[in-house]
Amino acid sequence: LEEAYGIHDALFELAKKGRGKAIIFGGGFLGCELAGEIAEQYKGKIALTIVEAAPHVLGGIPHLAEDAEKRIRELGIDLRLSAPVSFIEDGKATLVSGDIIPYDLAIWACGVQGNYILGTLGLKLAKGNFVEVDVHLQIPKFRNVFCIGDSANCLDTACHKPYPKLATIGLVMGDHTAKNIQRLKKGQKLEPFTPIPAPPPSPSAAPTHSSSKKLWGWPKASPA
């Protein structure tokens, strides 16, 4: 929480300068969502760059990555793809390509690890120290125990990749698990945790897909 407040205060100070430079390392769900929030909050006041080592953001998830990249660039964010970092110094980041990106504020948004306590419980862990769960968010070894949120390694059946560690997904997991616990108590069949829309790259743009249409949401109207 202290780090979050520190980033907030640093961004506020940069915005007062009129054109401070901020760089986000990592173009995953966290990096893209954070970049969108900053771009919307400090329009034109902070020059923002996302540096991602992979060829696409959001882990290259089909139909989401392309839309997110387009929206990120529409927000005026400098998006560097296939751009692994060689080393970071105070005030500048050097890419493997030799490009140098100066910055006033650097934010690390890649590389997530589960709490070390999870490794002491005798449970099967996935890469990153996260607990393996099934489609119902249950721990296979203990059918009456569920694991949700950042601690769970739950695969999105649509792309066969783990759900990102975000509060929005954790909240949905919690709601879904509460309903499944009720089903379990009644002896009913449990419902699998199904894919949900990814968080948008800005608060004003939420992509939604169907078999034939693709929609972008509009900003929520302010109360009169």
C-alpha cells in the first residue's frame, strides 16, 4: 500500500512539471491497465512508455492483444514491443537493441510470485509458487478447499493460460466460489469458473467480443 501511495505521489509531481516521463516495464494485464489509468488521469501531462519484451501485450492472447495495442497507441502511449531490457540506470533504461529511454519515474509491472507461505502447505504448486486448482477453483488434494485470487493458478480454458493476478478477476472468483460452496453444501453439481473479459487498457474502453461483433464501451456518464 505504501508503494502504491508512493507511485501516486510521484505521478502527481510529474504531472505538475507538465511533461514528465514515466516508463512501465511489462505489457501484461497489470502494465496495460496501469498505463491506461495513468494516461486517462494525466492526459498530456506525462509522457508514458510501455516496454514489453514479447511481440505483443497481454501475453499475445488472440483478439485481445491487437485491440489493446491499438487503444494504447490511441492514448498517446509509446509502446515498445519485442524490446527486452539490457540494464536500468537511474534516469534511463537501455534496451538490448541499444535504444536508450530516459525517464523520471520507472514502474515495474512484470514478474509475479506467490506468497512464500504457499510453499509450506504441502500443496501442488505451479510456476511462480501459485497453488494448482481445477476448473471449480478447488484444490484437487482437498475437495472441500477452494483457492482464489492471487494465490490460485487457474487456467483460462479459452486460451489455456493462467488468469492474470488482478483484483477484478479475484472479485469474480470470490463471488463464483461463494455460490459453489452453497452448491457443495446442497450436494449439487459445481459450476466451472468460466472465462471473463479482460480488463481494458483504459477506463473508457472495454472490449467485448461475440461471434460476429466487437464493441468498445463508452466512459460512464458523470452525475449532473
